[in-house]
Amino acid sequence: MMQLTKSAPLALAIALLATTSAMAQQRTLNYYADYDPIPLAAMEALIADFEAENPDIDVVLQNFDHEGYKTAIRNFLTTDAPDVANWYAGNRMAPFVNSGQFMDVSDVWADNGLADSLGSALASMTIDGKQWGVPYTYYQWGIYYNKDVYAQVGAEVPTTYDEFVANCALFKAAGIDCLTTGTSALWPGAGIFDYMNLRTNGYDFHMALTNGEVEWTSQGVRDTFAQWARLVEPGYITANHAAIDWQDAAALMVQGKAANYVMGNFAVGVLKEGGMTDDTLGFMPFPTINPDVPRAEEAPTDTMHIPSGATNVEDAKTFLAFVARADVQTKLNAAIGQLPMNAGSSVGDDPFIQAGFELLSTTPGGIAQFFDRDAPAEMAKIGMEGFQEFMVIPGNLDDILARLEQARQRIYQ
């Protein structure tokens, strides 16, 4: 009896020691990102799944607004780096790679067979033969439209830009914006420019322009703006677009005040939250302008990276490998209404996801990232300011192009 009594404190001490040891092993993974509400909820669910599989790791997500994050990342990578940070593929990744602020994660790719499962993104994640992050989602851009508004004015869904412009006259006569957008944050205007340019000049011209190899005063660029002017000059685009954001523009389409919206598929969730359904919301590829130009599409790719200043590198690599998995990407992308990068993932029955999968899997002319991802950040900002100005004051085109050309000569040197 005495022996049992003596052993009780010993058992308690052992239990306390085990608890203390477990607590000591608990590790924190700091993750910085810039999510809207719907993808934020999906990522929080992903993190919960990861923590359930890795109970010794706590993931702490600090979420920024989109525009603030573009500035913040340049600061925190230098001064107080997290363990994982969101960013983008291609040219937008390159400055942080070249400055030594993103870590080489080629071992994550090799250890998890990602060159096969994420093969479509391998080129955009590779610099100097090494991989610098993991992609987890991409999404199509195109034109979302209000079926009820089309029926109201008797418009048919167009396949050519001439047909699209002809429809615009019908919408304007009915007091409806043919095309809505919100450019207070600039980037939505870049989506319109990209499609005008891709359909007028093609993918190779787009890449040459964003790489600084084409003059902004060239005839090809002028041809792009001439097509855009067919919407701007007659007043077919929402007049106060420079004062509203993209969600405000989505609300106009929900309310039947606008017919079409050039936007990424992430807008579907917002449009449906506003009351649109599969019966009232439609999707179409941006219509053909030049039939001799192979159809190219925009499909921006979101990525995760390990900053060079990360303090918990091994757990960060574990997290990246988890995010790259087919099952994880299937669940995440089903929740956010986008497309998984992993070839082993499945795509659900959502008609807009199916449309995006069909669109991107049959694209003959190439897949671009986005103007502000394919161009250097400084050039992208100046370009997007010019796009917004053109939609407000199209008569300023010569001055806008001269300014962009001066920027090109300075930035790309």
C-alpha cells in the first residue's frame, strides 16, 4: 500500500514531464498572405487539416489586403520574414529570387514528385534550373454575363468582337452598361487590356511587350487601343469605374445594371452571393478580334514561397508539400471556385469550373499570367495607370503611350 502511495507522485511527475516535453515540441509556422473572404475561409480550413495531420505545428496566418500586401512583402522579406509567403509565378517571382529573398525549394519538388504532378507550372516556377515555390491554384479569366439582361434586350451571346460591340449598342439603348469594371485598384483594367492585346496581336506579342521588347508607341499597341476605343468612346463601359472597386462592379451586374464583366473566375462566388445563379450567370471566352491570331488565355497562378529569412524552414517545406498534394488542392479549389494545379486533382461539377477547365485545356495560343505579373512591378503600375486614364479620357492616348514608352526605356535598361 505504501509502495502504491509512493508511486503516485512518480507517475504524476512522469506525466507532467511528458506534457512539458510535448509542449516544448510544439512549433509555430508563420504564414503571410492576401486573401479575400471566400479564399480566406478555404485556406483556414486547409490549415486546420494540416494541423490535424501535424499536431506539433501551429500555423499562424496573417492576412493582408491585396494592395497593402504588394508593399508589405518588400518590407517583411527584408526585415521580419515569415516562414511561408504567398506570391505569384513567373516574372513576379523573379525579383525576389534574383535578390536572394526566396529560398530554393527544389528538394520539395524532387522529394514529392512535383515535376510530374505540377508539370504544367514547372516552367513558371523555375529559374536557373531550380524551383522557388509551389503553385496551388489558377483560374481562367473571360467574360461573365447576365443572361437575363441579354434576354431583356434580345442580344445573342457573341463569338466575335464585332458581334460584342453590336450588342453594346442594344444595352446602351436600354440604359445598361455593356461592360462593367472597377479600376480604383487599377488591376481590373489590365485584364481588359490583356484580352484586347491577346486577341489583336497574340500571346508572343503580349510576352514581348511585358518583357520590354516592344515599343508602346508601336502600331501593334495602337491597334490594341483602337479596338478598346470601340467600347470606350461610345460610353459602353461603366462611367465611374475609376471610383469603384471590382466588387462594386460585380454588384452592378447582379442588379442588372451591367451586362458583361471581364474578370477572373474568383468573381463567381461574389456574384452568386449577390443573388445570381447558374440560370442567370453565364461565361464566355473573350470573343475573337483577329481570326488569324490563335486564341490565348489568361490564367494567373498563385504560389507559396519560403523566404530566405524563414526561421522554421523544415516545417515550411512540410507545409508546401502538403499544399501541393492532389487531395488538398481538390478540396481547396472546390471551396474557392478555382482550378487545381495538381494533375491528380479532380474538378467538381460547378459549371464555371468546368468551363474554365475546358477553356484552358483547349487553348492553342498560350496561357499568359496577367499584365501585372508578366511585367516588372514598376512597369505594371505605370501601365495600369495609363489603362485607367485611357478609359476615362481616351483622347489622351498619344500622351499615355509616350509616357509608357519612356518608362519602358528606363525600366528595362
